[in-house]
Amino acid sequence: MQEAGLVNVLRTILIILVIYYGLKIIMRFAFPLLMKRFMGKMERKFQEQQGGYRPSQPRSKVGETIIDKKPTSNSRTNNDVGEYVDYEDVD
């Protein structure tokens, strides 16, 4: 009677070890693939949010100039500042 109980305990421990090492081996190969897929999805999502990445856009040729938008002019002067007063240093 006790021998049957011991055999069942050993068989249960063996099954647990086989499942543990089997999952460990499977995850060694599956985890990198899952991470690569997850990182690819995150990269695409980030690029969509940024809006600057366009993989279907043709590459420009060497020496070709592409202007995306008109530059803004920051050289405007403010005439409401007052008048310029020339001064001399006093000794």
C-alpha cells in the first residue's frame, strides 16, 4: 500500500520537473520572438505618434534640395522699444 503511494509521489514530482524544464526550454526560444514582435509594435506606434517617419517616401538624390515648409522670419524689429541714446563714459 505504501509502495503505491510512493510511486505516485515520485511520478507527480517527475511530471512537475518535466513540465518545468519543458516550459523553460520553450520560453528560451519563444521569449525573444515575443519581445521582438512587441518591440516592433511599440516602434510603429511611436513613429505614428511622432508623424515624422514615412517609410514609403522616396529617397532624395544626391545634391537635390527639398524644402518642406517656408522658414519663419525672426528678424522683425520692435520699434516700440524707444530711441537709441549715445553716451560717453565719464572719468
